[in-house]
Amino acid sequence: MKKLCLINLFLFVCVLSFAQVKMPAPSPTQIIKQDFAIGNIELKYSRPSAKGRKVFGELVQYNKLWRTGANAATVITFSDPVEINGKKLDSGSYAIYTIPNLESWEIIFNKGINNAGVSGYKESDDVIRVKAETKNLKNKLETFTIDFDNMRPESCDMNFMWEKTLVTLNISTNIKEKLKSQIEAALQSDKKPYWQAAQFYTEYESNSAKALENVTKALAENPKAYWMWLYKAKIQQEMGDFAGAKESSKKSLELATEEKNDDYIRMNQALLKKLK
């Protein structure tokens, strides 16, 4: 009896040991958090691999709803309202479904974020649908990949890639008015964001006069900021004040040399060559 109990205890310990073994996931999950505009985009999806199989047209059938990955629904979260290929989408979380075809895909943003893949999908939960053409990748991609590329202040690209297929969506947002109201309110406070204001008036409003006014005030508070001196030089160059631009760039070069910043030394040397 005692021997039987010991055998049962041994078997129980073995079962527990095996239960604690973690095997690699066939389609591992990836979570991407991408800063975008003045917010962020977060994506969670599973990444199947081809493993010698033909992907599109067989493993992923044409003209049929696909979970856009493996396992649970692929979910994307936007912190701010965006436009996807020109169609408006509010902030929040969405499941991404796709209907692949040879020449184009239909990409669906759906409310079913808790769905188990395509199970539970309802067309009535669709928020927007967009179409995008397929392109050929130069090299074959073994594992399904989604990434963000071509990052700009108000736009980026979202790429779906697998095998030799690439599909790209454009994501854009309008932050100019929000930024403007924040900048103007902050300029009325005790700690004024002159440097940020200079960048805003240059990059979003093309107002060189206001940009120059603010970068000059920023430099009065931080006179050793060689990056600001170069920024001022470029604004002056844009306004046709080449003598002023030359003096600002020389100051930037002097300070950058003291700080041993090779990038700014090189940029100032290039600008001064143009201003001769």
C-alpha cells in the first residue's frame, strides 16, 4: 500500500512538472506601441509563419474573411481620431479583419475586439471598410508582419506583409488646431514654450516672422543651445536675411564645436558654404 502511494505521488509530481513546461507559440504574439502625432497607436496581433506552405490563395483563401494573423482577433488602438485612406475613424480600439484578393485587399475595422479570430464577427459591427492595392515584395517574407513606416508629424503608413505580398494603408490625423490652441494658451503662462512655438510656426503655419520672434526669445533663455542657433539661421535664410543667417550659423558652429557635436558641426559647415 505504501509502495502504491509512493508511485502515485511520483506520477503526480511528474504531471505537475510537465504542466509547467512552456512551449514556444506556433504563432507568437507581438505588441507594438508607436508614438504618433501627439498620441500613439497600439497594435496586438499573432504572427503565423508559412512553414513551406503557399500562403495567399491557399492557406489564406482569397475572397474570404481573414483574422489578419492567428489566434485571437488582431486589435489596434488609436489614442486620437484618425483617417484611414481618407475615411474617418474615431479614437478607440478596433479589430482588424481583411478580405485578401490577388490585386487588392479589403481592410475592415470592426468593434469585435474580443472575438476569437473570425468567430463572433458581425458585419453590423463594422465601423469602416477601405480598399488597398497589393504590391510585390522583392524578398519572400516567412512570417506575417504588420509594421508602421514613413512616420511624419501627421501621417504614417501601416504595412501588412507576408510571403511576397505587401498592402499599405495611410493613417493621418489633424493636430494643427489642437497644437495651436495649446501653444497659444501656454504662451500666456509664466513658463512660455518659446522653442516649441518657433517649431510650430515654422512647420505648421509657415509663419517665419513669428517663428523668428519665438526662437530669439528661446535663445535669450538658453544662449548656448547650438541647435536653436542653427534653427534660427535656417529661418533667417528662408526670410532672405543671409547676413543674419550667417552670424547665427557661426554661433551654432562655435557652440557645437565646444560640445564636440559632429552632426551640428557638419550641418553648420554645409549651411555656411551655401551662404557664402
